[in-house]
Amino acid sequence: MDVSKQKLVIIDTGCANLASVRMAFERLGVAPQVSRKAADIEQADKLILPGVGTAVAAMKNLNERELVPLIRAAKQPLLGFCLGMQMLAEASEETMSADGRLIDCLGIVPGRIRLMKVGDLRLPHMGWNQIEHDETHPLLKGIPSGSYFYFVHSYALEVTEATIASCDYGQPFTAIVGRDNFFGAQFHPERSGAAGARLLQNFLEL
């Protein structure tokens, strides 16, 4: 399929800078649609799950907009950015309840989102950092291990069997996760220059 003719839907989570995400795909010749309508999401060729803010606010928005079952049932490739990636995990310790209960997330990829243990380094982890991977996954075609991407976060997904690429900041964490048709990037591809653009192009070509 000509990627420019794909129906790409950015899921309107109510907690993301949708303009920058939309513009990143427009630069690749794709005109994405921003929507939270079930019909648009179900009929899309590809889905983007963006997100900024806290896990509790993001999951609240997804539930209020009745997006949780739609996302879980998606059969087409879906890519989450930043908090959008974190929402794919089982649970998050960000803004835990008073009794210490973790915030339930979508439960699509294994692992939990935890506060990063960075020693004397600063939080949030903000700026350019390298990712490491085995250079076999099609999502990372043409992106050498050691490439730099732009991160802004204090919480991260632990490394699991679904980790496609990792990053190190105080300790290793998941930079890119993948299970079946679901993928997530902890960094911001739309702010990561040529490497970020290549990742988005690879996603469109999956």
C-alpha cells in the first residue's frame, strides 16, 4: 500500500500535543485524522496513541471517552508515544492511590511503569539519549543501534521480553516495546530529527 494513501488515525486521548504529532506525519506525506470515534478507529489502517501528563489522568480520559475497549481490540498496527507507550503496560506506580495501589493501564504489553532510579542524575530524564537494539526489527530498519532520540520522562517501563530497544539512564529501561500489532516508544519520535522520522516511516511501512 502507498503509505500516503493509508488511513492514519491519531487517537484523541485528550492528553497530548496532537498538533506536533500530526505535523510529523504530514512531513512524511501522510494526512492523519485526529478522532475518538469508534468507526474511525476501527476503520484505520494504522493508529497512533499519543499522551502527555500523568497515567491516572490519561487512563481517566480513555475510560471517559470509552476508548479502552477500542484500543485493546485493535487489529491494525498501533504505535504509542511517551505516555501513550506507558499506557500500553499493565500498571503504573505514577500517582499511586493512598493505599499504594498501582494505576491500572491497558495491559497490552507486559511490565509495569516505575519511577526511574537514576542515582545522582537528574529527573526528569530530559534530552537526547542513545537506544540499543539488535537491528533485526522492521520498526528499526535503517536506524543503527546507538542512535539518539529525544526523551522527557521520569517514569519508565522495565525491560521485559517485549522490549525491542532499551536505553540507559541510571539503569536500563524500555525505549521501544512491541507485542503483536502494538508498539510503543518512550521517546518523542516527532522531536527526534531524522532518526525519529525514519521510525515513523518504518511504522507506516509495517
